[in-house]
Amino acid sequence: MRIVQHCVYFPPEVGGLESHVHYLCRGLVKRGHDVSVVSSLSRPGLAEREEIDGIDVHRTRLPSRTPWGWFAHAAGSTPRTRAVVQGADVVHAQAFPSILPCSLALAGSATPLVCTLHTSHFLRLAANPLVAPALGRLVELSDYNFAASKEIADVGEGLGPSISVETLVNGVETEIFRPVDGTHPRAGRRWRLVVPRRLFPKNGVEFFVRAMPLIAARADVDAIVVGDGPDREMLQGLARELGVAEHIQFLGARPHAEMPGLLCSADLAIFPSLVEATSVAALECMACGVPVAASAVGGLPQIVDDSVGGLFPPGDPEALAAKILELVSAGGLVERGATGRRSVVAKWSNERLVDRHLAVYRGLGAG
């Protein structure tokens, strides 16, 4: 089967959407399919065309990393997309900005178009009564829709009576993300927390930093924050102001290959998000056998419960601290981690994700 995916970002970019599309495409290639991706020149030095893990990657200009920039990239990528989709069996728009260039590229063709709705940006636009009607008409262009969480699926279906959306949680490469020896040094027998979050306001890392004085007052802990972003300087300053700088290491962005070892250096992973689809990073932690404490927002309650860690209200440092202290004092973190690993393998592995995509593609007449 010849499959074309359109996505604004693709590795070496790091993030949940990027990981999802990369895992899916790599899995499809392993099954013997011909896979191409149309993406963006999102950073200097990227090639306009290259092969990554057997995936034929085409990149076009991205004016800026903003909603305007994404739509400008979508429009500007249409000619390249039209060329790439020639002879395709199915085309898949990864996120709503990709629907229009894919639809225009397929004009006059019977090739089916699939879309996956991702991210909080979709939710914010759908909540705007001036934008929602146009967004609904855009989603109606697709022949089949997935969503990364039930929340996104419900909102998508609310955009129009003819719109149907299947919830399909993002998958994890469980052979890569698995229990391994930790690679980040530990200070004695301190509890180690890991916060694998890009440093943007929506990811709520500020509330974790504000919780650390409460945690450190009652438990011997340190934390590593893995990720970068515009909030880094502010967060480091806040840690100094609150007297917990010695308890938190900001490691910045790390290569994907380093992540299993970094995650496995910790006893507990923290996701203090204010908004979230279904977090690939949380699933990666669980696949590594690391229990997860997360905000009860978006798709996180679909994957996190007391058996694998626990939930706390978003934006509440006291509740966040209380949940962490409860988990480290109660014991059983190893057992929760093992339960999380079993859950990911059983329900959210990339193999299952590939199976479901191929079933839908074939059901639409592709291949």
C-alpha cells in the first residue's frame, strides 16, 4: 500500500505529535508499506527531501511556529503534496491544518482522506463560536477521523451532525521504551522525580516547581526536568526564589534515544499539564515501568489511574505535592510501574496502533 502522511512537524523535532507520526510511519514501513511524509523545514539545516527509517520525507517552508505559520505552511505545501500523493492508496492528515492541503491535492481523485485530530489548539479553536463552523466544514472533508483522546473526539463530533470521530490513543514503541538501567546519576537514596515536559505554560511545570518546597519539606527528593522552551529561565529563577534550586535539575531537551535511560533513572514521573490530549510522554514513562502522577485533564485520565500512579487537580501545587508525598510514602511504586508497563503493552503499543490504522485504510478501499 502507498501511504502519504501530512504533518507540520516531524523528527528531528521532539514532541507528542512528532513521536506519534514517526512511530506510526515506521511501523507501517516495517509491515512492507511505502510511506511518504510531507512536513516542514522547521529548523535550519534540514533537507528538503531525505529518508528517515525507510520513510520518504518531503519538507517545505514554515514561516513561523504560530497558528498563522502552520496554516501558511499548509497552503504553501499544497503543490508538493499534490505531487507526492500521485498514485497513493490513502492520504492521512495529521492534525486539522493538514486537511486542506491534502484535500486540495486530492481534488478529482477517489483516494480516501483520513484525519487525526490532535492537541489543545484544536480544542481552543473549536470553542470559538466564530471559528467553529469553518472548523467543522474542514473536518467534514475527511473520509474518516481519529482523535487522540475522547475529549477531542467529543468536541470534533460536536462540530457537525455528519462528523464521526473514533478515539484512538497514541501508541508507544514498547521495544524502545522499556525498563532499562537508569543513566542519570542519583544522590544517595533520595527519591527521584522526572518531569519530561517541554517548558511552555500549558504544560504546567510552574506548578510542579511551586510544589517542590512542600515536597522537599517532608521527603528526601530531587527532580530532573527533561525538556526546553521559553519558560526555562523563569522556572529556574522561581526554583531559586523558592529555595529548591538544589533539588531540581533542568536538563534541557535530550535526544530521543536518551529518553528511556533518563526516565528509568526516576521513581516517579510527573505530568502537571493544564491542557493535554493523550500524552505520548506519559505512555513512554509507563512503558519504561515508571509510575505516573498526572493532572486530571484532557486525555490523561484515560491512561492514568491509581493502579499506575494517580491524578491530581491541575494548577494546584498543594494537591500536586500531596499526591507525590502519598505515592512515595505508601510504597508500591515498583508494582505500579509494572502495571503501567503491562497496560501499555496490552492497549497502547505501536503495533496495535498500526493494526487499527491499516484496518481503517483497507476499510476505505485503500490497498
